[in-house]
Amino acid sequence: MELIDRLEQRLESLLEEIETLKNENIQLKEEVEVSLSVLEEENRSLKEELEQERSTKEAVMGRIDGLLSKLSTSSDSM
């Protein structure tokens, strides 16, 4: 009888542990989802900033090319 009592106690203990682990798993999944959402937003923002920087760089490079072309044309006519 004592063995069955111990087995029942052990089973109850394991079931409680499983329930605790399930709850912990749910909480961790929620935390991961929130973190992923934050990271996705940050990533989107950084991509937008990078695209703006690229666009600005292209515009500046175009203006520099224009100035160099004017300079070259000016020096050729001298």
C-alpha cells in the first residue's frame, strides 16, 4: 500500500510540474512574440533610414558629378 501511495504522490507531483512547465512555456512564447514584434519594427525603421541614406548619397554623387563635369568643361575651354 505504501508503494501505491508513493506512486500517487509522485504522479501528482509530476502532473503539477507539467502544468507549471506548460504555463512557463506559454509565458515564454508571449515574451518571444513581443520581442519579435519590437525587433521587426526596429528593423523596418532601420531599413527606411538606410534607404534614405542611399537616396541622399545618390543625389550628392549626382551633384558632384555635375560639378566635376562643369569643371572639366570649364578647363577644356581655357
